Amino acid sequence: MKNNKGFSLLEILIAITLLAIMMVYVINITNDGIDTKEKILSEDQEVLQVAMAVNRITGDISNIFNPLFYNAKKSKKGSKAQDEESDYYEADPEFKGSERFPQITENGLLVPVFEAEDKDTIIFLSTVNRRKIRDIKQSNYVWIKYDLRSSTITDDDKKRVGGDFEIIRYFNANDLYREDFDWDNVKPQLLLRNVKSLEFTYWHSERRKWVDTPKELPSKDNIIRGISLKLVYIDKSGAPIEVNRIIKINWPFFDTAKDEKAKKAEDPELEDEEDEEDS
């Protein structure tokens, strides 16, 4: 007869024990993998938020608009031909200027102001606006303001030591030429929380260095060629993350004053103009 003897009870218990140990090992590996995935996703989400904020600022600043990039500033003394050209572009040839558009070019284009109230606040005119609704009174031009305000987080458990500020962005594409414009009437857009500091500096082409304010630049016409951004962000672990970005303006360098002198040299009817400095 054939031997039909099966497994003993001891062998079955040993097999079950080994299988249980293997299952515990597999479960631990799976849990570790899930925890690692959640941690990486959380870290990536923070990095992504910072990157999106910096990219938004970079896009806005790189598209700063100023007609002085390609056309010279209009002087108070000009030729008859230049006055006739200005009459064509201007409703009022005696341009008085305003707080937002203090200057005008030779072709009658309004020159927007560039303001830097402090190191973390700037106001400028950009060309990043895209109309979402057809046939509305908007153009590609938009006034933008970046500012740093105190954190609005009310839950103490969510606050981070050192990250006491948040970056906000104001965006106004309506009534660009109003003199009584007030930023307090514009709803701010929250860009990034848990910020320790934000600093803008400006490239001085003659000194070949970054300066703290636009007033230190060689041109008094608010012609910005490059801006350096320094952002310090506090992550979940409480560690500061520093982000540096150099932003170049999307306009090639062009010497408009030299171009105007060349025009006068070619046309004897054009009178020489006196160079003027802003008060």
C-alpha cells in the first residue's frame, strides 16, 4: 500500500508562523512606502507653491512696459515739426503729467511710473493682461502691485516660526489712466504664505552692481533693465528656504537719446533740444 501520511501539526504551525512573519515584513514595507510617498508629495507641494509664486512674479516683471525703451522722452523745448507730431498723438499738446504718468515721449506716448515704496513693495505697468471676456474695455496693459503683509493665519498650530508674512498681488486692468486710483479698492490675490522676507534690488548698469532703490539708477526716467528677487520661505520643518531669481526685462537695450540726436543731424530743420533733469 502507498503511504498517505500528510503534514504533521508541527510542520503546519511552522509554515503559518513563517507566513505571518513574511506578511508583517511586507506590510511594514508597504506602510513605509506610503509614508514616504505622502512626505514627498507634501514637500513637493510646498516647493511647487514657491516655484509658482516666483514664476508669477518673474512673468509680470519681465513684461514691464515703458515706451522709453524705444522712444525718447519729450523735452519742453522742441521744433515745430515735433510739436505737430505731438499734436497728432496728444489731445492736449501742453502735457501736464499725472502721478501715474508723469512723462511723455516724443511720439506722445504716456510714460508710466515705476514705484518702489520699500524693498518688498513694487508698482508697475505690465503687458500680461489677457481678456477673459470679449468686447470689454480692457487692453493688454495692467497695473500690478506686489506687497508683503502680515500673515492672516489664525490657527496657532498652523503658524510657522519666522514665517510671519505672505506675498500678495494686486491686479488692475480697468481705468488705467485714472488719477484718483486707490489700491485699497482692489482685491488682493494671495500668492504665498509662510514668508520670512521678500526683497527687490535693481541693476545699475554703470556701477555694475545691484542697488536698493530705482532712485539710485543712472536714469531718472524709471527705466528698469533688471531686477533681482530674494525670497526667504519657511518650510514645514521650520527651516528657511532661500530663493534667488534675476529677472531681465523683455526689451532690448536701445539708446533713444542717441537716436534723437542722429535724427536731428540728418534733418537740419530739427532744432537741438536741451537736456533736462527731473526735479
